[in-house]
Amino acid sequence: MVRFFYRFTPALCALFLAAPAAAEPALEHETAPLLLAAAEKAKANAGNLYAFTVEHWSSNGEDEALVKLHYDPRLEEDARWQVVSPTEDELDKAAKKTLSKLRKTEMDSNPVLYDKLDEMIEVAEFLEEDETQAVYVAQVDEEEFPKDALEVYITLDKPGAYVSKIEVRSKKAFKPMPIAKVEHLIESRRFSAPEGDGPAFIAGTEGLVEGEAMFRHFEQHTRQTFSDIEKVGVAEEPTGQ
């Protein structure tokens, strides 16, 4: 999971998950081979380097940031994020703050692929299906979140044999820190159908977080649209591996 993107969109896949009780495990459902194949394809391509363009929009109800960026992992770390539009000199304060965060944050995984989908489906449970899709759910179980506060939904496109959406939703209000309370959270990642034998790439993200901090209401909306995803190399193995 890419830490940078989840400054705006929480780390959907890197969370530790717990399965709901009294339900059919995802890996025992008849669609399990499709889920496993999607996870394996992402894992097989995880070592690739990808360049991509992303349009990022965010709003807190008062200020908005809209910026289109291009990321190229072949460049030096401080030059990997390039502004496409508007020009960097034309960015407003909110957009400049967004860009500064991006350039200071190191990616620790691949943002355009599923991350740790294999771990997610190990603890997920089958929820429902129709002719074209199947949905699975798991509880988010991590120290920073209260128990049973969040759950993650995984949507499988059956004809295309790929996961088309991964979404985290809050089940109840929770306090991520003593001075803040989240009343409502929904964060989703959508994926495009694979081309040929390639993996499914991310198409976009959307998020909404509402709550109260320091006795003041806050509301944060985010949206990211990805395009021009291109394989540009393979990551080098760390020294000593």
C-alpha cells in the first residue's frame, strides 16, 4: 500500500483484517479461484515500476485543491512528481500543500496495483453475488481503530476475473485520537479491467471523512483519477537480498 496516496485515501489493503463470524470464507466460495488468480497476477507484477498521471481533487468545504500530476519512478526522488496542470507557479495554497506532501512522502509499494489482496481474501467472507459480480467483507482489526468500527468490501468482477473495487466503510463513529471523532468514513478504490495478460490497474479513488476535531466539525472529500499508466522498469532488489 502506498503511504502517500493514503494520506488522502486511507490504507485500504495494508490493514490487518478479521473475518466476520458465522459466514462462508471467501476462499471456500466457488468464486475463490477467480479471487486467487487476481491476487496472484497483482503479486507477480508488484516488482514492476510504473509511471502514471493522476488528477487529484480535495475539498474541506472551504478550500479546494485541484492539480494534475505525473509520477515517474525513474527520476530522482525529489523530481518524480511533476506538475502537469496548472503550472507549478499557478498552484494555489491548498494545491501547493498537497504537492509538498507528495514530494516528501516515500512510496513503499505500488499504487497502481492491488496491494496485499492475497492477505485480505484469506480473512474475508462471502457476502452476496449476482450474475456479474461477487462481494466479500471483512472487519478491519488494527490497533489504531476501535474494534468493529470499520469493514472492507471487496467486489469481484466475475466475467473479467478481476477485483473491480475495494472499499472501506465505517460501521459506527470512532476516535482515531483523543481530540478527534470520525462520524462517517467511506474510502474506495476502483480498478479497470485488465488488458490481455496484464494486471488490473487502478482507475480512481474517492473518499469522504466527516467528524469533529477540537469541537469543530470537519468534512474532507477527495477524488483521484489515474491515467497513462505505463510499465517503465523493474525495481532493484535491496542490497543483501
